[in-house]
Amino acid sequence: MRTVRKVAIAALAGAAVLGGAGSALADTPSPSPSASKSDAAPTEAGTAFRTAVAVRQGQKATASGSTGDYLYWMFPADAGQRPTVTAKVTLPDTASRHGASTWRIDVYDGLRRRQPCMYGTQSRSAAQDAATVELSCTLRPTVAWADTWSNDPLPGSYYVRLTAVSLPETDRGLPFKTEVEPTVLDTGGAHAVDGRLATPLGARSAVEPDGGWASGWWTDRWLWTGAGGLLAALAGVAGYSLTRGRGRPSRVPPGV
């Protein structure tokens, strides 16, 4: 019984350690490339998908524009990452505005498919006397592979579009400033799938994630597979310890 008890304790300890490691991987934000790279954050934006300005994960891009224009940025998201985009718009001077305005950010994948926001305020109205308006959009976790008919987010470049979707006609063309920051959170193996893309969608070398594209070669499912193998081995040892010696009948002394 002591052997069985030791085996059970070892099994529980192994599962706890591996489980903790998996949780740590899932809850740890992806390191910001801007901390290890000397590239300065962008100070402008594109005006179309083709001219979108590249932003690294964790960088805060700034830009100036005219109210009513479309501004575009792009950033990378790899398999297992859940992107979030935040934007802060500094509105034109109150004295020059003639009414409320509504601002919106949209995020598209490398195939230019608009991706729905899981969380955040994607669109927000600003009163005539408001100084700023803040927006955010958290996408679904990116998967390494998906069927062609699905709209699942895939590894590659993601495009951010910011614009005022509603405002008085007389306010078009007024200058404004904005800050946009894309970040990612590693979700671990909870959203891992079999298969991977040969090439990330719309990927450009200027917006690769820190360390390059992994595209799902590692997930914490490996830890759980190892834990399962360890528990199976320990269960085998425990079973052997319980049944050892029971296969042979006990010898009864002669004359008894």
C-alpha cells in the first residue's frame, strides 16, 4: 500500500506541475517586439489597404488626418494569439465643430475579410464638446489552419481601418490626431488545431512577429500529452505493485 500511495502522490504532483505550466503559457502576454527592436513607432498611416503602415505588436502608432478620411495600419498575428486593437482619437477643436460624430475601427485579416470583435467598443459617438474618443476591438484567437469556407482568423497580417462614419457635412476635412496600438495575448493550446498554413496570409517581412512565424508548431497540448503518458506509466507501476505475487497459490505446509 505504501508503494501505491507513493505512486499516486507522484502522479498528482506531475499533473499539477504540467497543468500549471500550461496555464502559465496560456495567460502570459506575448513579449512586445518594440522592447527588443530599435524601430521607431510609425507617425503616419496609409489611406488604403495597399498603403497600410506596418506596426509591430505592442507599438503605439500615431498619425494625423482629416475628418472623413480612412486611415490604415497593419500588424502581425500568429497562430494561438488573440489580437486586441485600441485607438484613441483626439478630436478637432470644439469651436470648429458643428455637432456630434461617430468613430469606428474595423479589423481585417490577410484576405481582407472583416473580423468580428469579441469584446470592446468598436464604434462610439462623441458629443460636440468631447475632446477625445476611445475605441477597442478584441478578435477571436487566431488558429493555425481552417477550412476555406470558414471565416476563422488565420496567421498573417491584420489590417486596421479607422474613420468617422457619421458627422456633420460641414465638419469634414477638420484635422484630428490618433493613437493606435495592436497587442496580442497567447492563448496556448486551447484553440490549437491540426494542420498549418504553408505561408501566413498577406505576411510581409516588415511585420513578422518577434522571433518569426511559428504558425502553431508548438502548443501546450504537448504538455498534456506528456502528462497523460506519465500518468499511464505510473498507473501501470501501481497495478503491478498491487497484483505482484498473487498469481501463484500459497504453499500449504504438509500435514496441515
